Amino acid sequence: MDMKINKYAATAQRTEITEHYIYMRLANSCRDEKNAKVLRKIGEQEMMHAQFWKSKTDQDIKPDRLRIIRTVFFARILGMTFVLKQMEKREGTGSKQYSELSTVIPELEQFSNEEKEHEKVLLAMLDEESLQYVGSIVLGLNDALVELTGSLAGFTLALGDTKLISLAGLVTGISAALSMAASDYLSSKAEGNARAKKSAFYTGISYLITVMLLILPFLLMKSKYGALTITLLTAVFIIFCFNYYISIAKDLSFRQRFLEMTFISLGVAAFSFFIGYLLKIFLGVDS
């Protein structure tokens, strides 16, 4: 092999042996036996790939232990499906790279097909509870972002003190969270959904968490306009993180969803700020 192929082989060997250990550790910590079986199958294939590259490099290359620890940690926080799909999308030993090199090393054509299987078939079998309730989370998150950013923008101009704005925002947000959860429960139950209670829980909790994050700047800062700026930036950050997560876990378009949610949330906030200004003048409120 020439120097370039030899260098790639060493990198690929380390990547494959690292991913073998990642899949096996995730399989051991997985409660669902079906998912654990999927992970072990992928892990065994990664070991076969690593052994192939070892035959080319004639070296015992150690795995990236930091990456193993980091990936397993994030899988516990963000869920296995998200982390595993992110792994399959990364550069280095994906189906595309193996396919391109198959003209030089024919065995890589099989590896390419196996990587495609990982991406499209095996990982599609993974079934996480949180992803089953994405619709409920979207409902709670989106409504909280739109309603509360709008309410806080209006309160900022109409009310004078950040504590008062916080109080009004908390009352509005908590009431809305309970209302959203109750509405989701009744709607799901009417449709005969056996998971109506969990659906309502995910809707309510995502709404409530969003409420707390958006109101926090008003609790910590004295400047109401400064707090509103931080709140709007927080809203954009929440939209970014959520849509990035969903785009990876559910194979959806990130850019379109992110821009749409951001435009709606900030648009409602701007409109509410303007309404607050008009009401303040019309009612003669001096803050």
C-alpha cells in the first residue's frame, strides 16, 4: 500500500475498533433486548472491519477511549437514537468513503453495503420512548415559545418592573402549561390513544421547561429590555438545539424547520411588543 492508503487504514482501524466498543457498551446498558440485539450486531460488524484493517496495517491500534466515554455519556443524556444516527453521519468510515475506495481495495464494497445497512435498516429499528412523543414535545415547545415570547414582549413594554414581568409571565406560563397538558390529554383520549397520559405529560413538561428558561433573565436582571433581549436569544437557542436534535434523530430538514420556528416566535414577539405599546398609550399607563 502507498503511504496515503496506509495512513487511511490506520485511521479507519482506530475508528472501527472505537465504534465496536461504543456499540457494545450501549448494548450492555440498553434495557430493550431488541435494541440491544441491533447494537451488538452492528458492533460485531465494526470489529470485523477493524480486523480487516489490522491485516493491512499489521498494528495493534488502541481505541479512542475519550470518544467512547463521551459518546456513551451523551447517549444517556440525549438518547441512543440521536447519538447513533450522528455516528453514522460522521465522516471517516461511512458507506460513501468505503465505496470510493473500493476501486483500490475491492473488499470495501462489502463494507460500504454494511454501512448503508447500519444507516437505513438497523438504526431504524431503534425505538426510544422520547421519539414516540416528538409530536407532543413539539406542541408544548412551540406553543411556549410563541405564546410566552409574545407575552413577555408585551409585558416588557406595558409593565415597569422585571419582578412584575416575571410574576405575570410565570402565572401565564404555568397556567398555559397545565391547560396545554389537559387539552392534549382530552384530545388524545378522545382519539382512543392509549398513551394519552404520557402524551399530556410530555406536552406539559416541555412547555413548563421552556417557560422557566424564558423567564429566568427577568428574575436575574434589573433591566427589562436587557432581559427581553436575553430571552429572545434564549428562544432562538432553544429552537436551534431542538431542531438540530430532531433533524438528526428523525432525519428531517434542519434549516427549514429552524427558520420557520424562529420567524414565527420572533414575529409574534415583535407584534406583541407593538400591541403593548399601543395599549400603553391608549390606556394611559405610565411605567
